[in-house]
Amino acid sequence: MNNASEFEKAVAIVKEKAIEGQKTVNGQNNVEGPKAVPGQKAVSDQKVVHDQPVFDHQDIAFFKKTLDILKRDYGNVLGQNLKIDMQRGKPCVEQLELANEMLDWNSAPFKCEDGTESRNYGGDLCGIPECRKLFADLAGVKRDNVLISGNSSLSVMYDFIVKAMLLGVYGAEKPWLKYPGKLKFLCPSPGYDRHFKVTEVLGFDLVTVRMNPDGPDMDEVERFVNCDDSVVGIWNVPKYSNPEGITYSDNVVKRFAALKPKADGFRIFWDNSYFCHDLYEEGDVLLNLLEECKKNGNENMAYIFLSTSKITFAGSGVSVAIASESNIKHIKSQIATQTIGPDKINQLRHARYIKNAETLKKIMMSHAAIIRPKFECARAVLEEEFSENGLCQWNNPRGGYFISLNAPDGCATRAVSLAAQAGVLFTGAGSTFPYKKDPNDRNIRIAPTVPSVAEISEAIKTLSLCIKIAYLEKQSGSLVI
Ligand SMILES: Cc1ncc(COP(=O)(O)O)c(C=O)c1O
């Protein structure tokens, strides 16, 4: 892009004026300029100073001239008729192909380990024994802690919340809906938009909790959970979080396990969807929440969820709920009126395909070989575009499905919209926060798994150009393109 040096000059002017402005206000220079730190763990931990620099006519004229150059480049991008979708964390076709052998098992024996005929009604409502055992071993829990369900773990989470609202949870006096006043659900943010939406449509007040580099701000979590009896749940993606790729530290997990909720029916929703989704041979290690809860006499407080959507087929996987034996028995009794039985054929396929931890590791490394170059390409372009000027911050995930990018404050909505007009789609700005409202309008979620490496390079260059345009429009007070 031929705009590079002019743009760098424009950013330098903004920074200089910001420092001058700060000097005028405080009588000294105490400004820490925004820096890009490739490889950092958490975007939300970046300290970015939000100054309102004062520009003179010459500055504004230079911004406008630079903006014209950027807009010319943007016009060229429009002419390319790009069509690149980076909105959702989906496996690409090559990843789906990896599990095709599961579909070739026409002659498979249909009997489960315990003699249950998989094609018929019947069998344990919690799932077939070999599938329960597989996921119990993978999660480091007992078979009786495991309930296997249909293809969507999100719908299981939704279902558990509705059950808690209407029927109550194990050991609590009354269903959530019988509690006085409006119920609250804590939402560590940036977080997973579909989690937030579930609790929004079910009528909860969504409370944003800040994400630190090692997980949610536990001082805030403890303050809410231990002191407010209207707080009945909290969302978590504890490993390779969506979107920041953070894995919670041991200390954070231990503090979760030691919570003393004011509401007796409080539950931690621990969506460990990315439990095995390492991008590199050596993955992050997450402490076993159920085990830690047990140590604190809190074993009924945790609902843990796993999903095979990004291990086998996103549309035809199995989902897994893990909880104390008492919780599982209680939920099983509720499920008994809901279904005659789960899809046992699919459970059988999954147990036979995934087999054990060793085979799973091989499967996940095959996925990583396909998607790791895509993550690395996206990060390389971001570094090229922003490491000098320090305009954006992004994470460097070691697993999961997302890269989280922080644009300059107030620029995400405009940049995502400009990119969409150019045919490059990102998740809507704001989506990673409750009610889709990013207080800083800066977070952009990048899902790099579906497009090819060449498309990702094009898409991230386009996004970078759109961020630069949004930034200069803001500085020059011009919003017209
Ligand atoms: C954190 C998280 N949980 C759950 C899901 C959806 O899982 P499932 O397909 O099992 O409903 C996703 C999908 O992107 C996700 O990112």
C-alpha cells in the first residue's frame, strides 16, 4: 500500500498533539502511548490513553490529504469485488473432511458396550457407556459426572438455564423465576455473543465483568456473586476464550471454586468448548473446575460443557455436560419427561472415532495443521500494518478459533461497516459485549478458519485499511466517504 508513510506521519502528529494536550492539562508529560504488543495474552489488559488532541488547520489539512489517499486505495479494493466471510468460528471444508470416515460405517455393529441397540429407543438417558467414559477420561472426571446430548452444546446450555428458571437446580429451595426481583447473569467481556444473547432473550440483566489477561476480574466476580442474591449465573469460556484466546490461570479457577454465592441456586456455566483445540503441539493447561469445587465443598456449583462441533462435524456432533453426580441425577430426572432417548448412533460413532486422549490429540493436530497458517497469516498482516504505529492491539492465541483485535476507540463500528461494503465480513462490532454495546467501540472479532490463507491476507489488509480510514475520519472530523 503506497499510503504507508503518509499515514505513519499522520499518526505521529496525533500522538504528538495528544502528549502536548496532556502537558497542558497536567503541566507534565505523563502519557503512555498505545503500543502494539504482538504475543500478549489479553487485549483487554492493554493500557490505552484516550486523549483529545487539539489540531491546527495544517494538521487537519494533512489528515484530509492522507484520507484521500486511503480512500483511493479503498476504491481499488471495492473494485476487486471481494467476498470473504470471517464472521463465525466455523471449521473449513478441509477440516470437515478429516472426520469423513465416521460416515462410512454402514456395516458397523449397532450394539453398544452394554448391549443397548443404538438404533432403537432405550438405553441410559445420560448417554451410552462408551461415550460417557470417553469424555469422562478426557475431562478427568467420573462417568457418572457425564451427560451426553445432541449436536449443539449451546442448546444444552440454553436448556439448563430454562430448567433452572422453571424447575430449579439441585439443592436450591426454589426455581430461579421465584426469586424476587430481576435476575442477573455475569458476562465476562469481551465474550461469546451467543452466550450473552441466550441470557438476554430469557430476560436476565446482563452484567459486564472485565476480562484480565488470566481470566475474569475475580474481585468483581466475588463482589457480585458473594454479595448479590439476584446473581444466579456467570458465563465462561475458560480455555482459549472466545474471542481473546485466554486460558484462565490456576488462581482464577481456584477463586471460582471457592465462591460463596449469596443465591443458593447459583451456577457457573463453564463452556469448555475449546478444551482440546490447541494450535501448537503443546497446549495450555486448564485446572479441573469440578475437582477444585469439590475441595471447597462446592461441587454442585459448576456446570461444565464440551462440544465436538470443531472436532468432528459442526452440524452433527455430540455435546457433553459435566457436573456433580447429584446434579446429573437431578437433570436426568427432568430430562426423562423431555425425551425418550438421545441419538445413540451418533454417540457410538463419536466414541469409535475419537477413541481416547491419544487419538484425539492426533485429530486435533490435523486440524491445527490446516488452521494454524491462517492464524499466523492474519497476525503477520496485523504486525505489518500496526506494529510501527501502535494503533491496534491484538492477541496471539495458542488455540481456539478467534483473534481479538482492538482498534482505536470509536473506530470499530465504522471499520467493520467499511469492510462489509468492500465484501469482507466480520462479526458485528459490539457483538463481544452484552447487548452488543462495546463501551469503547473498539473490539473486532476475527474468525480466520474458513477462508484460504490468500483470502485472509486480503481480508486483514482490507480491515486494516478500513481501520486507518475510520481513525483519520475521526481525527479530521470528517465522516463522509
Ligand atoms: C464458546 C463456544 N461455545 C459454544 C459454541 C457452539 O457450540 P455447539 O456447536 O456445540 O452448539 C461455540 C461456537 O462457536 C463457541 O465458540
